[in-house]
Amino acid sequence: MSWFKTVARLFFISRLPMRKAFLQLHTAVFLAGFTGILGRLITLNEALLVWYRLLITVLTLWTLYFFQRKLHRISWAGIARITGVGVIVALHWVAFYASIKYANVSVALVCLSAMGFFTAILEPLIRRKKFNITELLLGLLVIAGISLIFHFDPQYKTGIIIGVISALLACLFPIYNSLLVQQYKPETVSLYQLSGGFLFLTILLPVYLAYVPASHLIPTLSDAGWLLVLGLFCTVWAFNLTMNALKKISAFTVNLTYNLEPLYGIALAFIIYREDKHLSGSFYIGLFLIVLSVFLHTWLVYRAGRKNKATVSNGALQ
């Protein structure tokens, strides 16, 4: 029971200003989880889907930031660094939606959970710090869950492989963003990243479509509506909600809370598409291992935070 209260305290704070910030954060995470549902609803090829999503998002952000006077000039070297990460974002989205097309929403989101394992390996290498053995072990627990699904559900193998590639790409941009936001405003980073991703995908698209032909290039009326939801609500609004939440909540807690994204998405897939009817028992065992790793990580982080707070308090008294 005390363990449950510990987790609840981390995600739900009783103080009013913090409660509002957490409500904003969880709304953003829910919207992120809904992107998987939209990926199945939209009938476009995965690369075209991402291209239209980026087009809507970039046009909206440039317009908003122009009128809000949030456009800031930076050096060409800075633009190159930021847009380089935007290329990773674009490729991650293409791989994520391809995983949905080749498997389903639930499998793609489960694979996305592997980003914790990849982060535990790549972040120490990129930022030149020590490996965290606990994070590596928890990451291996996630990999065990994915492996279980992969082994017993061979029909999803292609989707799982692409989904794991998506997770590998997904772990890279938070690592690089944590370095970029120390030098540039979050709005500037987001704007140039998404613009860079859009330009890269525009160049790549003809080559991609030559190898992976699309049944149609222009969105249907239904697709256009869902693309607007994806671009305006699940991207622009979700980003603004996260930025507002960051004013009251630490960046680490925000990243930790985003671990709930696959759970929200899977729950929605079960409700809307009844994907639970097409999944074997091995999927649920694998999912249990992944959920267990998320909550163990949450508990360990909260306990470490309490110890650090106690150490600081004792030091202040001395």
C-alpha cells in the first residue's frame, strides 16, 4: 500500500498549482498516446502521414510564434545542430507509423517502451557519464517483455523490428534536446527541429515512395480531418501543455510521466479497435513485464529524490 502511495504522490500532487501542472502534463501524455490510434485511422502511407503532420505543425508554429514574437535568430551552426535532431524525430515518426501499419497500435506502443533500455546505454556514451546499472536492468526487463511477444507472435515480427528501430530513434532526441535546451529556448528548439525534419522528409519522400509505393498521395476528406487533429491537438497543443507543465514540474518528472504514453495508447486501442481480441497471452505477459519496469523505475526515482531532499535538509541544519 505504501508503494502505491509513493507512485501516486509522484504523478498526482495535492497542491493546487502543482495539480494544474500535472493535469496539463497528463493531458499531453494522453494526446501523445492517441497518436497511435490516428496512425491506424489515417489511410496514408506512413511517410506521407508524417509529411502532412509536419506540414500542419510547422505552418502552425511559425504563425503562432510570429504573432507571439517568439521567433529568435540563432547561428547557422546552432540551426544545423537543432535540425539534425529534427531529422531523427522525422525518422522516428515514420518508423513508428510503419510499425502500426505492419503490426497494430498495441504492438507498436509496446516496442516504443524499449527506448528506456536504449537510453540507459546511449545516454552515458553520448554525455560521457557512468552507466546506471539499475536502469540497464529495468531496460532489460522491457526487452524481455518485447522478446516474449516477438517469440510467440510471429505474425507481428516485421512490425516489431520496425517498432524497436523507432524506439532506438526515439531515445536519441531527448538526450540531445537536454543539451540543446541549455543553450536555446524550448520554442526555438522545437520550431527548428520540426522545420528541419519537414525539409529532410520532403527531400527523402520521392526516394521512399519509389521503394514503398503509396495507394494515394492526397489525403481523403476523412484523412484530412484526422491529420488536423494529429497536427494541431496531438502535436502543437500537446507541446504547449508540456511547456506549461515544465514551469512547475521538473523535466525529469515530465520524461518519467511520458512512460505512461504506451499504456494510454494500448488502452485506447483495446477500447476503439478491440485489439485485445487479436493478441495472445504472451502479449499480456510481455506487457506486464514492461509495466512492472515502469513502476519500479518510478518508485526508485521517487525514493532517490526523498533521500536527496533529506540530505539537503540535514546539510542546511548543520
